[in-house]
Amino acid sequence: MSLSLFWRAASWKAPQASRQVSTYVTKMRYLFELKEDDEVCRKARSSGVFYLFHGLAPLLQMSGKSYLAPPFRASGSLQKSEMETELQGSFIELRKALFQMKEKDIPLIFTAQALLHWHDCHQFCGKSGQPTQKNVAGSKRICPSSKMIYYPQMSPVVITLVSDGTRCLLARQSSFPKGMYSALAGFCDVGETLEEAVRREVAEEVGLEVESLSYSASQHWPFPNSSLMIGCHATVGPGQTEIHVNSQELEAAGWFSLEEVATALRRKGPPAREQDGATPFWVPPKMAVAHQLIREWVQKQSSSSNLA
């Protein structure tokens, strides 16, 4: 597989903004211009930095116990082994490096991998069958034959932390790292609302009926093909807590107490195995929206306990 570059604009300094236009608005308009004007983008690339990928694997350096992405200025020919030697790193599958990456690199690496994958899968027009061409910024692809314009897309996914009032429900798929449990998640179907998707996924995966739900936060997630994770909290009635795991979707699921979840939150990354060979229960790292949902639940439960 060939090497790929993901370009990032150099440190941006806003021109002096008028009283009517904030720095944020000015920046967003500049980024819009970069995406839509090829000439402006070409000029900006001369002062930018790049992240390097081989296939969809980013080049990362080990720094202590964490990975960081070394940006560089592109020059000359790019050879995989030469770049690994020059930047003192290696191309690592994102899923394998995910839990050890520096937080500052995660948003750009996620965006880069998603865009590279989208371009690789949309090289031909769905209407004419002819090759499409990307613009300089890589923000869209155009078919010269049909004039169709294609923009990167994300698949909406609901991720839901279910509670019965005193416990929360966590589950794991067989593909998860050993011992890790997370919130329930599933893709939205065509034609359904987010609320309907939450209720359906909970019913499908663990056989429970949602009584009430609320929105928490969202997150871009590059797996499997670029998803928009929409985080929600949901509750079930006190008499509706018997779990029936859908084995086609999940490996296991269970109710966890406040103490168990709070202990898991304090663990930093995948824990070492215990003497009996078992892997302690742990939860996704803090850059995942699942972690935020779990932490919010713990904070709410702890506050309720203190008030009581």
C-alpha cells in the first residue's frame, strides 16, 4: 500500500477582527475558504505540516508509555522505511494504538483516517461509473462526466448507558480488549429517529424496554467507516431489569454497581492480569464518549448518595 499525506494548516493567526466578527467566526470562514478554493489551499499548504499514513495506519512515535504523531514538512520522495527511520517511529494500526495516543493528536488522526478511507472507497461515480476527482483540500470529490459532487459522510450511531436507578448496564463484544465493558451502541436505521434507535438497540441487544432517555454528547469515531457517536442516558423501570443477551450482537452484558464502576474508572488503561489469570473489569479510556457517559452516571449517583 502506498504512503498517504494528511495536511494540517500551520498554526493559524487571525487577522485583527472587527467588533462585529469574532476570531472564531473569522477562523471558520478561513477554513471554509480552504475547502472551497483550490488556489487558496495550494498557497496555504506551503506553510503547513503533514501527518503520514501507510494505508490507514498512522506513523507514530513512542513517547514514554504513549504514542504521539510527529508532524513534518513534506519534501522529496516518500518511502515507508525512510520515513520510519527519519521520524523515529513506525506505522501502527489505529485500533492497536488508540488507548495509548496523546489526546492532542486524536481529533486530527481520527479525521485523517476517516477522510483517507472515504477517498479510497469513492473513486468512482455511482451514477456514471466514471472516475471522480478530489479537490485540493480533499473535502469533496467531483465526477467530470455527471457533474455529481460527493462529500464525506458519517454514519449515525447511538451509544447508550442504561441504568435501573442504582446500577448501570455495561456490555462487551468479542472484539473488545480483554476485560473491557462499554455502553450499548448500534447504527441508526433509515427512517428512524434517535429516540427510536436507542429504544430499538436496547431491546435488540439486552431485551429491555427503555422508560426514559436523555441526550449527553456526541463524538466522531473513525471505526468502522467513520461514525457519529450520539451519546445518551436511558433508564428502565424497576421491574424490567432481567437481561436477555443477544449473542449475535454481544459476548456478555451485566448490571454493575456504583462502587464497581467507580473502581473501573480509576484504572488507567488496560489493567494487568491478576494472579488467577483473570483480567479486571475496566471501561473505555477518557477520549471515548462511552467514558464520558459512564463518568456522568457515577457523578450523578455519587451526588445522590451524598444528598441522601
